Amino acid sequence: MPLPQPGDDADKDDRGRVLVVGGSKQVAGAVLLAGVAALRAGAGKLQLATVGSAAAALTIGVPEALVVALPESRTGEIAGARAHSALAKFAGTTNALLIGPGMSSDRAAHVLMAPLVPRLSDACVLVLDAAAAVALAGDVPLLRPLDGRAVLTPHAGEMASLLGADKHDVERDPAGIARSAAQQFSAVVALKGAETYIADPDGKLFRYSGGSVGLATSGSGDTLAGIVAGLAARGASPLHAAVWGAYLHGAAGRVLARRLGPVGFLARELLDELPPLLRRLS
């Protein structure tokens, strides 16, 4: 399952453009983690969009990125009804659009992303994390026009909310739940947990069991979503991006566990491990 490799004369456009939309006044760092992860996975261009109160800090924190300041609600969340128009011109030119890191309102996420989906190019992969994945609960057909060019990255609790199910039922049959959700939402589903199950709408299923307890830490899921988006921007199919993303995320955790200890390493420390892993594995 080889990854697309840029040629020696490739420029940043050839390596793909990622747009990460998310964050809030309280959790702006999630966008930073996801965006840098996308670059570390090999994407060539990065655009970040978050609440206006955090945009200036994000510009300094990730000088490699173009940063878009979005309208903000009184609670410090992205004001979805007003924000999508600010993103419309970017949505049609990106190779991978990641929505959700650091967002807590699934309603705002749906209002934001529903008008953007029809604007995506035929080459764009949509990655939905956290509240953006849960937002599909009230709009099951939303992703069908993408013809499988979408990846959902929920954990068991988010999957339960998405399906209106009990979390324990999801944990009892993660493989079956991932397969069912992939077919229902016409997307690749990476159901995160101690073991991660990755399914596509055609019924293919992969299981990754190489994670570690140290990955159960704040920001870890944002990093995984960013890796998937970065790989998709490079040209990996949604399924391959999700499979490679789960593997690289877990492998980076194992490297840090050996060097620092099984717990206590930070999600941002995963980022620097990605290029050496990609060099060795691909």
C-alpha cells in the first residue's frame, strides 16, 4: 500500500494543499496540532481557519500557514452560519479539507460544512473529526455527493453520538460498527480506540492494534486527523490515508514511549517523529 511520492522536482503545489477548520477561544491549539501534523505528513501548503480571537496567535505559532480569522460566537466557538462564506473561496482549491479539531458544537459544525461540501473539487478529500463527525447524525446524506472521498475519525463516544447508540455497544463490536457506519455515511471510518478499526463503504476492513496508552492524551486525536489530511493532500486515497495515518500515529507513540516512557509524552511531540518514520517506511 505505497504512498504517493513527490518527484525530486516537485514544488509545494504538487504536494497538495490542506485547509484545517476548527478550534475555539478555549481550544485554539487543536488547529495548530492538526495543521503541523499535515505538513509533517508531507503536504505542501497549509491554510488554517479558526475564531478571530485566536487567529493572530495562530499566525505566529504556525508561520508556515495562511491563517483565516472566522466570525466568533459569544461562547467563543466558530459562528458557523457566518463563517462558511469566509471559507468558500478556499474550499474549491484545497486537496484536503479537515473540519472539526477543537470544535465542540456539532450544530455549528454542520451549519459551517454543509454549504462547503458542494464547493469541493473532485480531487478533494474531506476529513471530519470530533464535532464535525457527530454533526452528520442529523444529515446522513450530506457526504454522498463526494462518492467516498471522505474520512470520519470518531472515538467510541463520538460514534455513539453519531449513531444514537450506547457507547458500550460501540465498544463491544467496533469492527461491525465501523463497517456499518462507513456504508451508512458513504465514507471511510476510522473508529479510534485501543484498537483502531478502519472501514470503507465497500466493506473493506483494517485493524490497527499497535497503539499505546501514552496516545490517550489531549490533542492526540487532532494529530491523527491532521496526518490523515496531509496524506490525502499528497494524493493518497481516503482509505490509504486513514490506514497509514493510524499506523504512523501509533508508531510515533511507540518511539516516544521507548525514549520518554509509556505515559507523559505530549501530542505535539508526536509531530517531529513523522518524517523519520515516513522515510523509513516509504
